[in-house]
Amino acid sequence: EPEVTQTPSHQVTQMGQEVILRCVPISNHLYFYWYRQILGQKVEFLVSFYNNEISEKSEIFDDQFSVERPDGSNFTLKIRSTKLEDSAMYFCASTKGIIEETQYFGPGTRLLVL
Amino acid sequence: DAKTTQPNSMESNEEEPVHLPCNHSTISGTDYIHWYRQLPSQGPEYVIHGLTSNVNNRMASLAIAEDRKSSTLILHRATLRDAAVYYCILRGSGTYKYIFGTGTRLKVLA
């Protein structure tokens, strides 16, 4: 069964450093998402992306965050200057289209900012 | 965004049915009811979704109240692998995002 994959599974970085989290959505999917989950807290929506544009974003997704689909398979989340509070599990998800609403989530990247 | 209310935790014995309730009294006519679950250290996993009619799939059944202000996820025979946090989420037609609540932590006893 096709699945969303994410790399790396874990990343440790120093405060102020840039990080790029990578996702490979399911191949025929057109809508892509990032969510995060701070340890012990709810899963929070960050951003949705379609047709090379951000279609929706939350208040969390400020200027420090950006997303990109650099080629036909990868979808990336960049955090320009990490803060301690960015430490969280980051999940990528994808959806086939408008009619097919099920979001398929990846296993996540655990980011630790020191 | 319409809000959902779920019990914080529930317990079930293995091999028995489990009924996980969700209240969504402010649901609008175009909101779909989605259920996801999150196993320990994993990403959310789709379980089932519906709009008005009850739905069945290989994982579970979804019973939706006639006024749509509540729904129940039914696991017909709980297994130890079903121990997870179960989320009831409403998603409107004008948005693709999911708003997760705190969910129900299901514990399955052997």
C-alpha cells in the first residue's frame, strides 16, 4: 500500500540554525500538508499546499516557515531560524484531490532544538 | 471551526466491542465527520468518515445521530493493537485542514 515517507526520522539542531524537513507524498496525490505535535499536546495544522502555492496556513506558520515542492516527488518544510519552541514532531500528509478527502500521514520527523 | 468533545480516556477488554462517542453540537450542514487514530510514536491514521449516513469499513463503523450533533465510532472487536488516541474531527467543505482535539485515549485490556 502506498505511504507517505519522511526524512529524517530524528533531527537535533542548535537554536538559530535552519532545518529542512523532507516528505515524499503518495505519488498521485495533489494536496500536501504539514502538521506539528509538541510533546504531550494536540496535533496542530501548519499549512496546506496545492498547485505550487500555499492554499491555507495557520497562525503558527509565520515568516520563519516556508514550504516547497522542489521536484515532482518531494515536499519540504523549512524553518529558517529555529527556536526552542519549535521542538516537536512534524507530520507531513497528502490527499489525492478534492473529492478524495482522506489525508494520509507520514511517520513524522522528531525535531529537537537545543 | 466547529468543536468536538470526546471523553479523555476509555478502557475496553480485548475481543469486546468498543463505542467511542463524540459530541459536535455546532456542526454545520457541510461538515464531514472524520475519525483518525494515533498509535504510540506514529502519525495519525485514517479510520473512517461520513456525512449523514452510517458508514462501515474493514476497520470500524461510524454511527451518526439523525441530528448530526453526535457520532460514535464502533470497533467491533477490540484488539491490543487498537490501543491508541482516537480523534473525532469535523472538516468543512471550504477547508482542507484538520483541527485535532485532545481525542480519547483507548486502553485495551488483555
